[in-house]
Amino acid sequence: LISDEANVLAQKILDYYHANDQLTISDFVGTLADDKLKNVVYEIVSSEVTGDDINEEAFADAINKIKIKKIDEEIARNKAMMKNFRDEGTKARVVARNGELKKEKDALMKKTGG
């Protein structure tokens, strides 16, 4: 997958998963407007991986890893932005937010065994 396509697809999967609590491939593909992304999903589903190799736990782990990556990206953005803040109150809020994000990340890491 090209990185941009992977990021877009990952975000769409997360959005769908948040709205539906589970991923049904046929329903998910129906929500995609971009034929390129649909084809990527079809390629993944029709790969050599058999249905026995795919399970809910593995899928949940993959989603959690994507969430962890997004959290890491947000923390990095926050740290970069803090360099430009002069207001101590704003800095304190960003530090608190990063603390919340780190707790979320730790909880997700425990779920994925990482």
C-alpha cells in the first residue's frame, strides 16, 4: 500500500468501526466512494490469507496498533506546537493532553500485548 492510501484506509476503518462497533467487509466497502480504496480492500480480502487466519482478536489488535500510531502522531504534533506557545496555561493544557494520550496509549498497548 502507498502510505497515503494506507493512512486514508486506516482512518476510514477506524471511523466505520467507531460508528458500528464491528467491521463487516461488505458494508464497509459500501461506504467507500473511492474505487481505488475499494480495490485495496478487495486485494486484502482476496489475498492468500484464509478465513481461518483472520479472527476478531487479530483485527482488534490491528485497529489498536493504528490507534497507537495516531496517538504517537498527535503527541509529536503537540510537542512541536508547544515550542511556539508563550502562555504557560496553554502549555499546561497541552502537557495534560499529552498525559491523557499516553494513558490511552498504555491501555491500548496492554490490549495488544505490546
